[in-house]
Amino acid sequence: SWRLQKRAMLRWHKFTLILEPVHAADFVSEQMYDALLSGSVPIIFGAPNVRDFAPADGSYIDGTQFESVRKLADHLRTLDSSPIRYSELRDRWRRMGVSQQYQGLLRDTSDTHIACRLCYAVRHVLYREVGFNLSALVPS
């Protein structure tokens, strides 16, 4: 598949530059995960809350946190010249395990089919916002 080919290509690169098309909260594409699964450190320019979607703190580089492209390049050169520091960053999420927050994100988005999650959300919004209980429609 094309995704497997993409990951195979990313394995050859220490870093993967990710320029998300949208810099809005909660917009994180699959690119970060493809890089992580390939063993490449993602450098992300995107969602201001990308940390909420990362498997562990420090498992990626947030490009927006550097004063300039030069400072980012200096940081990458430092990592490139220090195999120990680089491997600590690259393997952090595997070595330390994924965060509780990330586990919750996976649980909330993966355990149930999207249509079921949508129905669940609608039910809760209806009940919370207008006090309508869908259970009343189910015959006993």
C-alpha cells in the first residue's frame, strides 16, 4: 500500500518536516504518526495543541517553538551530531510508553465505530442542551 511505501521511505530520514495545511487547534494529520512509526522524528508546524495528540511529551519537535529557522537548524544539527540525544528523542514514546492523555485519546476515538460515536455525542448534546432523553423513544 502507499502508506507502507511512505513509511519505508521515511525510515531513511532522521527527521520529517511536517507543514500542516491548517494551523488550527485539534488539526493534526496522520503525518506525525507516520513519522513516529517509521522511526523518524517529526518536526511539526501546525496545531498549537499538537502536544495533546502526541503519544508522549518530547516525542516530536514543535517547530513553532523556535525563534527562527536558524535556531531550529542549530537544534537539529546538535541532535544529528549526538547519537545518544537523537535516539533518546526518537525512541522516547516507545521507551517510556504513551501518556495517559494519549491512551484516553485512543480509547475515545478507536474503540467504537465513528457512527456509534456520533450517535452517542448527539444523545448527550440533546440531553444536556434541551433535556431530551432518546431512551424515552425506545419501547420497553
